[in-house]
Amino acid sequence: MTGDGTAVDVAVVGAGPIGLAIAWRLAARGLRVVVHDPTPGSGASAVAAGMLSPVAEAYFGERQLTGLLLASAARWPAFAAELTEATGVEFGYRTEGTLMVGLTGDDLAEARRLWAYQQGLGLPVTPLLPSGLRDREPALAPRLRGGALAPTDHQVDPRLLVPALRTAAQRAGAVLVPRPVRRLSDLDARVIVVAAGCGAAALTGLPVRPVKGQILRLRAPGGVAPCFRHVVRGYADGEQVYVVPRADGEVVLGATVEERTDTTVTAGAVLRLLRAGVDLLPELAEYDLVEAVAGLRPGTPDNAPVLGPLPGRPDVLAATGHHRHGIVLTPVTADLIADLVLTGVPDPLLAPFRADRFPGTARTIQEDPWS
Amino acid sequence: MTGDGTAVDVAVVGAGPIGLAIAWRLAARGLRVVVHDPTPGSGASAVAAGMLSPVAEAYFGERQLTGLLLASAARWPAFAAELTEATGVEFGYRTEGTLMVGLTGDDLAEARRLWAYQQGLGLPVTPLLPSGLRDREPALAPRLRGGALAPTDHQVDPRLLVPALRTAAQRAGAVLVPRPVRRLSDLDARVIVVAAGCGAAALTGLPVRPVKGQILRLRAPGGVAPCFRHVVRGYADGEQVYVVPRADGEVVLGATVEERTDTTVTAGAVLRLLRAGVDLLPELAEYDLVEAVAGLRPGTPDNAPVLGPLPGRPDVLAATGHHRHGIVLTPVTADLIADLVLTGVPDPLLAPFRADRFPGTARTIQEDPWS
């Protein structure tokens, strides 16, 4: 029940971007929505870089995930416009595109293998000579051996996005309850949406596990914008790294992918990230290092999210396991989960991401197998 | 005047290790001492590594400074024992000695040139083969080309030392006044001691300028002691770095020396420090990075401190400009400045460090020429 005694249609667990966007969509359609989270936006999104990169992140063996990433990225322009209209706030949505680069000959060979795969899927990847790279971004290291442009891979600032989504959800009528949910049985609602990131495992028994990522935030000295405008992703002496420029001078440099559950920042990870970043963009050495932090992504056995009803619980919808893709997948997740709540009919796009695809997933709520 | 209406014998400006040690010595001899500092221990000492390294830091062209460093290091064992007796607290005084190492052939050639100079001064420097290095510290990188032991170069933890000195000074009767001193003319005391670090310039007109240092603090994972016991100083691909192990698992990794007055932490400095540290002690890559910070050392034109009366002001004694050597120089500074206050006769050791040695230093208090 909400505070005013009316029945709750949907209880959303988790006020990260996924949960808030779902709540926004449902509340805007007239449903009574309550979002439960003691610390909204404090999960993976607080650490995320915010790349909207379905092309650069189209990896071997993940075609179904790539399809969903592309579908969601295609929704981002309209989603961003709607969010701006609903809130009037700026959340760092930028469309300069992404440069993919290789530092050494070995790096370039590795990168070209991936770009050929991406081109084979029909994705927009335009190879560039070193001179073409530097024409677009003069700050790139002169020794880069080559690169490619993914013009449709964009970015948004997750630390601005979450407050914007929260405003949008609340203006549409959703109610935020700043208390944790220990058990789904504590919730009284027609439908429950579990958008709790890593916390989904304990609530649902789904095989969602924390995947540690360490990430740095730098700042251009003197309060100016960074010395580059594109998102830069690269291979640098075997190290994969991305560098994301923000209009306010911030530069996000990330990220490790570690099968660990702690959130300590290690000397070796900071060293590797800084070395690769400075190798690609030497001017970064002069930037202030303002934050080094680790977060936990909600990973699944196949790296793809879990979207839809729990086995045997049609009233409980999972919207979790977004791993490294939570920000780009926010629009499609919100739209399709909202449609599912409203119509009861799953969109065909959701089929590969059913909750019952993992062998051994219990048909009912169980203890967290990862804890 | 002190709070109880009695006349003040000595007003000390600055409650860093220098000011507090002087206050301790003078109060213990029966003088009425007031120490002025709004934020005790917040200057260079809060960032310092605490090496007591007169041998490893005996550089070309600094023989007079080296003499003072050696004199002070020789006083450290008794000083530490007295401080322990006066306070009962632990301040991380350790006597395992310092290993000096060279990573590459070029690094070793550069290091050997310095070790030969140090040996020429009669200082205890014992060359070691790579095997001998690793016998003493198995965690050192196998690729190190060589090293030397400076067994008399020790360490102390400045963040523990300052509170210990404060306790000792207060127990001896010194009074701390947590207010800033804007002008020396605001002080009412028979003698004024200016131990204000970088702040001495504005108060006295002495050519003391801030010299930026960036430094990292790591921590061994799991709450254990670090994987090495000696202080390690090294040349690593041309980068000079030191690594200081503390009993509680902390490792201090430093430090840059920059002619800058800001205290921002830069990506390039952190990268260089981490790279050199991990090159010398590979296990550090697994350590938590818990702090990256910059401080300002009080430097002088000849890198040596200023110890004694201001020109034309026999009642105002400077004890500042300790640059990179404030911790090791604390005992000799405290003893000799206290003796000067009590006897009016300067110790011959002080002669090279007079305040009037810099051409152009005004004979009276003036505006800060560096601001």
C-alpha cells in the first residue's frame, strides 16, 4: 500500500537507472508505482562510464546481446529527448561518436579482427589511418598504429542520468521508499519488478554475481574541457581501456573486469589504467587524478541480462544482470518491461533473456547461490 | 601572555615536528612556551614518508647539509628513547636500514656514482650483488641489477611522531594556541621561534618557497605486514623512488619534487610512482591504493634549512626551510635552537645555516617575495 492507502500496482526493487526508468514508464502510463531503495543510484551506475557503445562492444559469441544493445542504443535519442522534456535537466548525452584505436602493431591486429567481425554484422565501423585519427583527435598519441570510427556509439553521464530519471519518475507519480527490501514476500503489489542489480541474487535466486570494476576519474587542469571530444577505446600494449571526455572537464578512464567481490582499489589496476590511458592520450598525464574507485557489476553466466518473469512467478519480473551494459540498455529494458507489465505479453526481443535459461535456476525463490 | 597571566618566554609559530620538538625541549628546561598553530601537524609532515636517511641522501654539492643530517640522525636513537619515555606512545621508529637499488644497467651506473661519493665521505654504504639483495629482501624484483645497503638509515612514521611530540610538549608544560599568527608583532614573548614551514616566508621575508611533492600510500591486503622490511630506495628506468614499509601494513611510495605551489594529484605523477614502485617490488601491484596526496615542502635556495636569528632581529629565531629533511632534522634542530634560546650562543653546527646567507634577504621583516 502507498502512504495514501491506495493499492500499489507495481513495486520496483532498486532505484538505479533500470528501476527508475521502469518506474517512470509505468507511472507515466497511470499505474501506481513504488520504488524501494535505501540508497538510490549507489550501485553499478555510480561508478559506470556511461558509454552507449553497441558497435564497439559487439564481441564474438554475443550476437543476441549485441542485438539488444543495438535496439536499446537506437532508442536512446528519443529516450534522451523525452527525459530532457520531462525534467529540463542536463545529463551529459553526447553524440560525437567513438574512436577505436590500436597502439602497437599487435594491438592493431587484435583490434582489426574485432572490427572485421563488427563490419561483418553490418555495423558502422570506418577504418582510419593514423593521420585520419589525428585529424579527428589531435591529442591522440602520434605512435598509434591505426583505428576506426564508430560514429553511432555515444555517451551519457550516469551520475547525472540517475537524478534525472528519479525526477522524471517522481514527477510521473512514482513514490520512492528509502528502505531496503529483505524478502519479496514483504512487498504488497500486483507486480514486483526486481531491478536490484547484484542484490537480485539474494532476492530471487537468479545467478547474478558481482563482477568488480576499477575506474578512475581525471580532470583537465584549469577548469577547461578535455583535450579530446570522442570517446576513445583502445588496445594499448595488450591492455583494453576506454577514455570518456565530459564537457565539464572530467575524463573517465576504465575499467578492470575482475571476478572479485571486494571494492578495494589496487595499485596494479590504477597503474595499468593510467599507463594505457597516457599511452593513448599523452596529455592525460597532466590531468588531475580526482577519483579511483571500484564498483560491482551484476554479471550473469552468459554476460546478458535477465528480463522477464521468474520461473513459476509470473507476478515477479526480473530486470537485472545488465553487467557492463546497464546504461545503454536502460531504454529498451524500461520500455519492454513496462509493456510486459501492462499487456502481459512479452516482446519477442525479450525471448533470449528469459530467467529460466540458466540450467539449475530454481523455479521458485531460493537462497543466494553466490553468497 | 599565557592563559594564567604569566609572561611568555618563548612563542613558537608552527606545531609541526620542528616547532613541537623545540617547544618540548624548552618547556622541559623550565621556560614558559606557547605554540601557535590553527592546525597542528597539517603541513609537510602530514605527507612526509619519515625516512631518516643521511647516507642515502648525501648528494653531490651538499656537504654542509649532509653534515647536519648525519649529526641529527646520530641523535635520533636517544631522541626516540626520550620521546618514548616521555609519552609511552609508539611512533614507528624502525632501524632495519635502507636498501638502495638500481633496476637497469643505466640505473645501476647512476646509483654507483652516488654510492662512490657517499663512500668517499666515509659513510657506511655496502654494495650488494643481486643475490645479496634478494637474500635480504626476497620480494625485490629478480631483474634488479644491483644495490647497496645503508644500515644506519632508519625510519619513523611522521603521522605518529607529531602527536607524540605534541603530547611530550604539553606534558612538559608548553601551551598550544590553535590560532593563526598573521604578524610576528602580534606576539608578546621574549623570544619568537618561527617554525612555520612554508608559512615562514610571509612572516619573515626569508626565501622559503613551497616545493610540491606527490606521494602514495598503499596497504598490504589482508591486514598483514608488507612483504619487505627495509626502506627501499631506487632508480627505476631513470625514475627515483622510495618505498617505506610500516609494521601495520602501510607502504609509503614517493615522491615527486616539483617547483609548483598547487596540491593537486596528477595522473602522470601517480603513474610514474606506481610504475617505479612495482618495477622494484612487483608484489605492490596487489596492494590497495589507499591515498594519493600532494604536500608542499619548505624549500630554500640551497636546499638547506634556515636556523638562527633573523638579520637585525636577535629575538626572532628561524627554524624552517627543512625541505625534504624535516623529520630527520628534528632532533638537531630542537636541541640547537633550544640551546641558542637558553644560552644566546649559537652552536658551531649552525654556522652554515644562518638566515643572512641569502643575498638580498632583507635585514628586517618584509613582504613575502615569493607570493
